[in-house]
Amino acid sequence: MKKIFVIDDSIPTLKLIHKILDNSGYTVFEFSDASTALSQIKTQAPDLIIMDIEMPKMNGLEALQLMKRIDPDLKVVIMTAYADLEKIHYFLENGVIDFIAKPFSLNEINTVLAHVFSDENDKASQELYDKRLSFICKSPEITNCIDKALKVCNSDLPILILGENGTGKEILADFIHYNSLRKYNNMIKVNCAAIPGDLAESELFGHERGAFTGAVDTRQGKIELSNKGTLFLDEIGDLSPNLQTKLLRVLEYKKYERVGGKNTIETDFRLICASNKNLNDEVEKGNFRQDLFYRINTVTLKIPPLRERKSDIEPLIHHFLKQYRKKFMVTAEKISKEALAILEKYEWSGNVRELKNVIETTASLTVNDTIQPCDLPRYIYDTESRNTFMNFFESDEIVPLDELEKAYIKSALRKLKGNKKKTAEKLGISEKTLYNKLSKYHI
């Protein structure tokens, strides 16, 4: 029989968890403070510890450090109402086997334990570890968005994610799912803009054999496949009026029928929607049902475009380089300050998706371990040069000619990939003159 230590300063919570685990066949020991539990670990090692974080005398973070010193392989599950991105990184990087954000259903603890003690857990835990840390950010705009998501990830409240194309709406949806208690079940994704109109209803609700021409077999729909898990409807603003009505009914009653079917199917899924459209405007235009909008808009998370959170560019570049090096044999492993400065000035109309494509393309083509300005796609540094010169000409300030000449020489060198002989020829000066100017301007 598995032995579990439960540590929480809330006596009612201790009693509830004890009762649930006791009924499930575990041997449970209650502790209202971490220091008492630590003394017991040395004499009777538990199979698992379930621990709150915010406790008097010794909090869970301090206790975790001491527990790992006693037994590095000790299995610990953390539960807390004070979840944020920094804590998630700390927990998972310090050997916490699972992390549960409050509020959560106490009965769902058994779901966690079933996977903690599963033979497949070691394989699954690494995959979950990667997905739970999938959202890379540094800017306060995004970290605040992530912290808000963590506060509601274990509730069943529908979540609406808004943002331009390429900002990372799907990645945020993944982050929410894999940090919730539904993470052990399916995450089903549907791009509402990409479903052919005549197949959309079948795609979502499934169909019975013979329901229409070509329906040779009974098929489960996306809603059925997402039972006990998460349904992600991307670009929900493109859902047809007919399907909007049917989806609203499913959300209200948690029941539906397959196309051509008579049997009612009950369902339990968490809904996350995303849109690059202003759904308020779509409601006013009559393109989107107001009652459905209110239903899916319970919690709204807005991801700003990359041009409004430039501090995220550097960590994203390092993340993409690391990812790409895992998949392919490339030499590029870092980026120079000069190249980074150019990328931070660029406007990124394609957002994070465009940045990822630029880094992967550049890493594939460069033969050096450090990405330099001349390695970047030409349209990137052409844009940077054009913006530099436009700033010179549009500014009310009169700048010295030396500044303009320095910027022009740097632009020419980038375009010619650092070839000084060709640069001198194109500028109509000798190589000696060019070298003198490079020295003068510290280029």
C-alpha cells in the first residue's frame, strides 16, 4: 500500500484530502507544517508527498530544498493558489513530479496519483515537462497574461485568446491545457477557418454511417474526442452561424447528437477559443452570435504583437536556436549584439512565427557559430537601413554628415556580406579609403 504525506496548514483541506486518498486505498499521514514532515521523512520515507506552498514557519519552497537533500528521488506534488511562470520553472526544474494550480476539484487528485504511480510516468513526464514550459517570454505584458492563465487553468471556465496571426495563441492554449488537470487527456484542435463548409458539422459533431453520401462509417467528431480533455477552436470568428448555434447548445447542456444520429451523447470538455478578429465588431456586424460571444468570453487573454514586446525577441531567438540544433546539424548557436539590435528594430508583421522562420533559415545558411548581421535575410537589414535613413531625413534634428556616412557604409557592407573590396568598388572609393573610414567609425 502506497504511503503518502499530505502537508497543508489548512486543517479542513488536510481532512478532505485524507478522506479522498484513504477511500482510494492509500495510507495517508497528515502534517500541518513542513518541519514536522521533514523529521518523519528521515525515519519513514513516503512514496509521495503532496504539499501546499504558502505555509507559515517554513514555506513549501524551503521545504522542497530540504526534502531533496534528504532524498533526491523523492516524489513531490505541489499544490498552490499562487501560481506564476517563475514558480512553474522552479518546481519543474527542481524535480517536482507534478504541479497543481488551485482551484481544483479534490476528486481530481486521484487522476494525478494514477499517473504519478504509473509505469509510463517517466516517459510521459519529460514530454509534459517540455510542453508545460513551452511559452517563452520575458516581457511583463506576456508574463502577466501567463499568470492570469495559470489562475484559471484548472477551472472549467471558457477562455478566449485574442491576438494577431503568429503571436502564439495556439502555444498559449497548449500551455493552459498542459498545466491543467486535463493534461493527461486529449487536446483536440480545430481551425474553424480551414474546415470546408459542407464538412464542418461532421468534423465537430461526428456522424453516423449513412448520414449523408460518402458517410460509409460512423465517425467520432472533435467534440467527442475532446471528452475529459480540452477543445481548442482556433479562429472561432470564422465559424458559420449554423455551427455557432449548435456549439452554444453544447456549451449550455453538455449534450449533442452526431449528424444523422438519434442517441444523445454527453460530453465534458474544457473550451479554449482563439481569434485574430475583434469579436465585438463581428457581433455588431451580425456575423457572430452575441450570446455565444458572452459564453466563450468568460476569461479573455490578449497577446500583444511582437513589435510591442521587443524584450521577448532575445529569449525567443535563443529558444529557437536551441530547438533547431536539437533537430538538425547546424553550427549557429548564438547571435551577435549587432544582429540582435537589427532584429529588435524590425517591426515583425508576422510576429513570433516570422521570427522563428527567420532564425531557422539563418541558422541553416550560416557557417559560423554566431549569427552576424550579414547572415540575416536581406529584407530584414534592408528595412533596418531604410528606417535608419528615413529617421535621418524626417527628424527635425540636423545630424552630422559623419553619422549619415557611417550608416551608409554599414548598410553597404551588410548588403555585400562584408566583402570590403566589392563595397569599396560600389561606393566609388579605394579599399585604403574604406579601411580608413572603418577605423574612423569603429565599424
